Amino acid sequence: MGRYTFNLPDIGEGIAEAEIVAWHVKVGDRVEEDDKLADVMTDKATVEMESPVAGTVIEVAGAEGDMIAIGSALVVIETEGEGEAEPAATPAAPVAPAPPPAPEPQPAPAPKPAQPEPVVVQAPAPQAKVLASPAVRARAKDLGIDLAQVRAAEDGRVRHADLDAFLAYNGAYRAPGGSRADEVIKVMGLRRRIAENMAASKRHIPHFSYVEECDVTALEAMRGQLNEGRADRPRLTMLPLLIAAICKTLPQFPMLNARYDDEANVVTRYGAVHLGMATQTPGGLMVPVIRDAQDRNVWQLANEIARLAEAARNGTAKSEELSGSTLTITSLGPLGGVATTPVINRPEVAIIGPNRIVERPMFVPDGMGGERIEKRKLMNVSISCDHRVVDGWDAASFVQALKRLIETPVLLLDN
């Protein structure tokens, strides 16, 4: 028998350590070549570690949530034959065997009735299986939602948008089962990264926010007309239209499409718009990036939004798709509030947050020099900025210019 020490390899991102976010094996497990050993997370993505040999796991390094240095031992495997020792130049770090799993409590035997009576059990009627991806099922489980209660918008498959709609129209919905026991949850993986990034952003960046009300009645009407003639193209939401308006406005305000290196004291203003899109996933908030958003039309933006959002939610987004943004947009969709004060995605200097659309009566010109009351669709647009780089006047001027495009959407077609 031999011993093979699997050291955590250099993942190629210039990192010194990674976090263990999931174990797929435990001490005593038999593994084959290419079997999954563990998932480790870097600053940018989660990477699966696979076994290069077959054998029995005899040692593992740490628990989920622990940090492990690049080049240190992750797993020790007992192999048949002489084994494959690691070079002496990279000795394995000491690892502790994982504790054996605690025995599961055995249920007490049910008391036998004094006079057993025959019981007729009626089999339940068969129920059709709800079609949904694993990510959607996991999210529904976390929310306590029975997928059978969710109406699928297309082809009978429940998607994240269908869960959003269910929550929006069932605001008072509560998972069955009443109160729950207290839980102690270790902050690790993506949730730890979110916590660290948000804390660093608030600690280093002096935020200020600005909110303006926009009349989106005409924009919503144009969206409806575009959807009527979309043929096989994706159905447009408000988001691609807003992104198109943002990209058309930004050239006048280059200080917003920027990143600030506060250690080097250098601001880089970007010509291209690499738009970060804050996306809620089962594991937490991720920000996939729409590259060169300024060169895409609304249909291309809609396709890219859907593709990136699905990749982020099911865990298939690549490292390069989760980094390099120059400005971020964050939208809660139908759950959006009246106004938000979003936290900047450091080292960017601004983040834009469209809010929920509401209908209200407004005074509008009647075409004869007077005014009349009319029902209009209104939406607040929020922006948070880094006050070290962006002045209040610049932020307000940008939003006012954006407002003009939103309220006169025909200008979006003007090249």
C-alpha cells in the first residue's frame, strides 16, 4: 500500500489561499480517479478538486469554511502498490483526520395497540412531476415554496422568474409548518465573500445617494410594441431598455464609468461599458458582467442578461464572467421598493438601482395650454456614488440626462 498526498494546486489566479466550501468525501471513503474531492472558492469562483488517483481517503484538511494555503495538503489517499509521493521540496502541511459522523438517533419503537384493527390505506393519486432546474428547486426549498403551486410562464418548466412572480403576488405567503428552531449557520463560501466585500466597500468608500422619479409610461408602451413584433427573439423586460439608456448617457459622464484604485490613488475611466448585473442566486448575490454593453442592441442585451443570470444561478458562470465590471446595475424586479441606496461594487465608483414601477395620477399638458389629470407609470431611479471621485452635481446631472431618455424613449433610437 502507498500514500498519495494531494496538495491544493495553484489555480492560476495569483492567489495564496482558498476556502473549502464543500467536501464530497470523508475519511474512509473509496474514491476512483477523477472523482470529486472538494469544492474550493477563490476570490472569483468556485473550483472543483478531482482525485488524480484511486484509493481510500485517510486524511482530509480542515472543515468546510476553513482557509487552506496553495501547495498545502488537501487530501491524503491510501493507494494500492507503492503510491506516488509528493516531492520533498513541497512538504505536505499537517492535516487532521475528519471526526467520525455522529450516530443518528434511532426512533423509539411505536407502542403496539392492545387490539389491532385492520386499517385500509388508500394510495394517493399520482402527481405529475414539476419541471424545474436543480437551482430553482433549491431556491424554492429555501423559500419553503411548493413548486406545484407555482404557475410556469413557458413550456411548463418553472424558472426563477416564475418564483419571483409567485412571491410578488403572494406577499403574505409563509412556508407551512409554523415556527422553526433556532439555527447556527457558519458564514462561509460566497456568503463570506459577500460579507467581506460589502464591509470593505462601506469602510473605504464615502457613499452618497441620489433618487429621481421618472415617468416610464412611454417606455413601457414602446416595450409592449417591441414585444408584439419580437418573433423568435426574447421577451423584453424593462432592464435591457434601461441598460441601453445608461450606455447612451455615460459618454457625457465618464467619471461614473470608472474604477478607483485607492492604494495607488489612480482613477481609470473606461471607454467601454462592462456592466455588472447584480443577480440573486441560491448561494447569495453574484455580479456577472455584460461585456461591451454599449455595442449591443436591446435584443442582444436581453439574451445576455438571461444567459448570465442563469449561469450565475446554476453555478456555471466562468471566472472571467464574474469580474472586470466598470459600473453595476442592481434591480429587485417586481420586489423593488420605492427607493434604494445600493452599496457600491468596489472598486467601481457608482451603482444604479431602478425601483418598482407604480401607477399614480399626475398633471400632464392637455395640448391646449392647460393641464389634465392622467394615470401614469412612474419609477424611481437611485444612484449611489463614491464621493471621493464623483461630485453630487455630476450624479444628479447624469440621472437627469438618463431621465430625459427614459421619458422620451424615441431618443434611444437616435444614433
